[in-house]
Amino acid sequence: MLSGKMDASYPAATTVAQYMGGTESWRTDLYTGKGTLLTHKESIELFKKLGVKMTPELKSPDVVMPFQGDYTQQDYAQQMLDEYKQAGVKPSRVWAQSFNIDDVRYWLENEPKFARQAVYLDGRDDDSTFDHTNPASWNPSMDELVEDGVKVIAPPMWMLLDVNAYGKIVPSTYAKHAKMAGLNIITWTLERSGLLKNKGGWYYQTATDVINNDGDMLEVLDVLAQDVGIIGIFSDWPATVSYYANCKGLK
């Protein structure tokens, strides 16, 4: 009975209808509610038919773990990959992701074939002790992640960018250390910010001084691809990204 909706809400709402709103003015609800929601297993079958690779994210549970006393976080991490194995999907087609480094470590220890390209989604900016410009605040460090076996790290794109004294967008300290440690980098998200005439918002926060028009999106993408050396980027605007990615060989 569930139906899809735009990823938005109005937290200060006093009614359910108000809460279900909150869509930004530059987005639209025109096509929401018309898609069929799938289980994880059903999505795998669809992706197999489409012949695409798969990028499942193990979301943080909204319930206390272990769930119902015996379903642990490790069970949860294993179940996600088990469903790919049951569907006969080759590990090379799956890029399993999690913001929880312990999930990635679990896959490294228990599912090494899938873990070859398991992605550590780096959301440590929520931690007040973390400073993406200060390697001493990174726990674990880039080198420690590599020692653990992590191959791919995925921070928000602003953590990979800086602006030099000449007003040019350049790789950040974070980006340089990740590459020096030998980590591959995927980043997120190119299109979540509306019109860039307003400086781009959260995803562009380290480059706002030089962001003033929508064309700057492609300049940022060029720096990420050519200077940072990302191997992929997430986006909600496939036309733009597909054109650029095809030109530059990005995933």
C-alpha cells in the first residue's frame, strides 16, 4: 500500500499533510506517488534485467540493535549481501556502502569478494571533533583505513574541494591524503542544491566564494575528475553527469 514521495518534509508541521510537504520550490511533486516501491530483492531482479551495476547502502537502523534481541548489526550487514548471492549476482557488480565503518570491516572479514569495492561513506563531519582540513582529527586516518583493507572512501564533495589564493578550485587536504594513502574516491552529490547563483549551499560550502552560476557545477565536476581523481560521483541529474562522464571516462 506504500507509495513513493519526494524526499522532503516540513518538521514544524502541525498536521500530517503539512509534514508530508516541504518540497523545495525548484523541485516538483508532479511525478511523485506514481512509482512502484520495491523490496531489496525485487530491486536486484530489476537491476539484473537492466544490466546495471548495483550500489546498495546499508542504512542506519531506526530500531535498537540487536533487533528483537538476536538480530544483530552483523546479521543486517550479512543479509544485504546474502540477497545478492541468492540472486546469483557477481560481487564485481555490487558496490556495497555504509556510513558505519564497522559494517565495512565486517564485509572485509566475512565477504572479501564483495569487500574489494565496498565503500566507506564518510559522514564524520557530524562529529564536532572532526576537521576535514586537519589530518590529526581523522579517526581512523587514511592510512589506518587502508591498513584495515578499505579500498574506496566516499565523502561529500565539499570535503574534497578548496579554493586557493588565486580564486581557483583545487583539491583539499582531505583529497590529497586519501589519494596518497591509495584510496579510491567516490563522492556525493552533484545535484542537490538548486540554483547555484545562491552559492550552492551545503554541498559547495568549501568553494562558495567562487560559486555564482549553474555552470560552476561543471567546473567543480572537472576538478573532481581531473585534479582530485574521483572514480565516480552520485547525482540526481543524470543527463549532465552522463555527458561529462562519457567524455572523461568516469563511472
